[in-house]
Amino acid sequence: QGDDGEKGDPGEEGKLGKVGRMGPKGIKGELGDMGDQGNIGKTGPIGKKGDKGEKGLPGIPGGKGKAGTVCDCGRYRKVVGQLDISVARLKTSMKFVKNVIAGIRETEEKFYYIVQEEKSYRESLTHCRIRGGMLAMPKDEAANTLIADYVAKSGFFRVFIGVNDLEREGQYVFTDNTPLQNYSNWKEGEPSDPYGHEDCVEMLSSGRWNDTECHLTMYFVCEFVKKKK
């Protein structure tokens, strides 16, 4: 083996190595100077209602009032009450007259009028009576046809008429207590009342009669006898 040769010249600078790991956290620096004042924030919500304050001192007494007049108030109240009743009756009468003007049928002896208010059978009876009439009693074919035509042309399906068996089950009579001897116009299969609950009678727009329950509410027909001159 020969002798070692001479040391060669330094080589070129090598490439940068990989970034090393992050060193430990440094010591915290000193607190910096205070910054400028920030902008004023939005107005906060209105606070709750405060407690009620203490009662103030009494005010100066008012001057003496004028002497009042003597009032017979009881009598006036009575008069006002009677006026209220009279006004209520007038309103009812006006409504009745308005409805009558709107439509009425007549024969040589009677006027017939459909009351367009839904009432039970007994309410219908009372309504006609206090106005000087009766719940309509079609006692012949002519009267029945006239009422049926009136009902149909008014666009109604059924109305109460003055027929019932309230006194004796199965014994139908008109509201003036006359029996149905001369005329009736029952729908086929009627009256049919197996449970004894259908004691009042309605007329259908066809003119046929049907027994029905008295508490039901519907329009009804009043009749008024013409006064002889």
C-alpha cells in the first residue's frame, strides 16, 4: 500500500437541510401601551318599570258645587224601561211587516205568509198567534196547492204547518182542534212514527205532508183570516 496523498481542495457548499423542530415557547413580553378609545356601542334595551312613587300631598279642596235639582228618578226609569219595550216591539213588528211585503199569498178568505225564521213547532204557533193569525191549516186541495207553490217558488224544502197529534198519539188534528176528516195530503208511507216522537207535521215543497219531531226548527207558514168589510 502506497503513502496517503495530499488533502484535496474544499468541495462546493451543500444544499440546505430540512427545517428543524419548533423551539420552546419564549418568555412573555411586557404589556404594550393602552390603545385608543373604541367607538360608542348601541343603546341598550329600556329598563323595567320603576316602583310606584309615594302618594303626594292632598290638593287644595275644590269650590262648592251648584245645588242639584230634585229628580223623580224612579218614575223616569220606569218610563225609559217602557220605551225600551215599545222600541223592541216596534222592531219586531217592522221586521214582520218587511217580510210580509217581500212575499204573501192570498185566497178570498185568507192571507198566507212564510216566516223566514227557524223556530220549533210551539214557537211557530206562538209567533203566528201574537200577530193575530194561526199556523197555516191547509184544509182543502186549493189551500194546500197554494201553500206548496209558495214554498217551492220561495226556494224552501219544508215548512211547519198547523197539524199535530200532541194530544192523542195517532189522532192528527189541525191547530184549531178540528180533525183531519175532510182532507189530508200525507207523503206515501206517512205518517210513520214507530217511537212516538214525531208529533208535528211539515209540508214539503211537493205539497206532501210528513210527521216530524216538534223540537226541530224550520221556517213556517202563518195564515190570517181577512176581515170582512
